Amino acid sequence: MSCLVKTAFMVVAVLLLAAGALYWLRRDSAAPPTMASAPKSATVPAVEAKSSEGGDRTVKTEAPPRTEGKKSPPGAEGKKASPTMDSGISLPIGEVLEYTAAVAKVSNVANLRLQVAERRNFLGKSAWHLQAFAHTQNPLRMVFELDDQFDSYSDAASMASLQYEMHLSERGQKVDSVQRMTVTGKEPAPANASETRVLPGTRDPIGMLQYLRNIDWSQTRDVRGPVYDGRKLYDVQATLAGAAESVTVPAGSYPATKVDIRVFDGGTEMKDAHFSVYFAQNERRTPVLLEAVMPWSTARVELKSSK
């Protein structure tokens, strides 16, 4: 796969989903995401994803290590235990955000949609049902046809992931992955899902983006937490990078707050790509622009409409 295709694919599958880029950059393209296995660590317990059907569908995914003996990223020391947020997680039910993705000087390589489907009872908890859709456009589609759907069921109070689904159709190959999150490993998954053991407070990429959107960045400088991308757990840090940015995208011009995203794997920052998210300074704090800067190219995901 060419660098251009890799970059565009990363934008489609990850940039809009806030931290999952590392999965798409590093995955084995021949293996379905739910069947891939990460290397075990001698000091870090693996996160397990087990099918309720038994058999050989057990997946081991590596958790972010404990911080003892490892250097924390700048700004991690002394930060508040809980970021300043509005009361609860507030999202506009029925909201649909449409984006267009550009790589280098090639525009509209992909269309993306984020939507807040509903707030509902899920496993006895109040939860948000969030969705993301990604479709490649020509000329990229001629070499990499992609039509993906992601579903997140996230706790309404914390946006911790309760269930994360990936329904992927890429170059004629289809994969459906439904993963039920558990901290204790005592909650059995239904027949069509895998039980995935994660750390407390783990969010999936869609939930993480909506969580960051709800933070009052005028009171908070940075937040950090585990993010599970469907295959592996990463440690993600979001830091306020600009409180008064001016952003122009197809949907219009906005005063915005810029937040930089840093991703850590095994305690080491992954520096092959840099991500930024711009939240409009409006009532909804709409994510209007997402950027990725990589050694070989740049990518932008721009808001083109909202309703």
C-alpha cells in the first residue's frame, strides 16, 4: 500500500475517531481486527477478549503499563484527578456531523459522518449510542474501497466504553466485531459478542472524542486515560494547545479551541504522527477540524455540514 493510501486510510479510520490511528497504521492487513494479537509484555497483564461461544476466538491485547518506574509525559504530574466538565455528559441527540477528508493536496478522498443516535438504557446503565461512518471517494476509492461503520455504547456519565462495534468492508473483505467491555471479567457477553477485559475508565475512540468535546478547556489544561481501538489499549493524553484559534472549513468560519492528542504505547510516546482537534467555541463545542501531520504527508478532516 502506498504512503498516500496509508495516510488516507488512517484519516478515514482513525483521525476522526481520535486515537485509533495507531491500530490502522500497524495492523496486519490480512488479519481481521478481532483476531489480531498483540505481543505480550513480561510486566504488563494482557487485556483479554473472549467469545461467549468458546473455542479458539480468545484474543489477547496489551494494556497500557503502570507508570511506576516510567517517565510521565510533560504536564502529567500534578494534574487534577478529574477534568472540569459540565454537569454530566451533554450531547445533542440526533446530531449529524458530515466531514470531508483531504490528504496532502488531494481533496475529498473520503467522506465521514459522526452522529449521536440516541441515549438509552444499556446493560442497566444510561448510555449514549454513538456512530461513525467512513467511505473512501475517488481517486482513492479506485485503489482502496472502504465502507466502514463504528458503533459505540458509552456510559452517559463518564463515556467509558460499554460496547464497541466495528463493521468493516474494505476491498471486498467484510469483518464484523462486537466487543463487550468488562473490568472484572465476570459479565458474560452475548452469543454475538466477545468479552473484552479493559482498565477502569477505558473509552473507545468515538467515546473519547465526545468526552474531550465536553471538557471545559478554559479550566482544564490536559486529560489522560486509556483508549481501546478494537484491538489494543493505548494511553492517550489530550492537551490544550490554543484557546483562541480561527478555523475556516467548508461549513464556515469558527473561533475554536485547539487540543493536541498524544498517544503512548507501553509507556513510550508514538511520535510517527501528530494529531490535533479543533472544537468550535459554540454551545455544542462542535469538532470542526481534525489534523494529522506525518513524516510523509499531512491530512485534514473538515466539517462540511451539521444538523
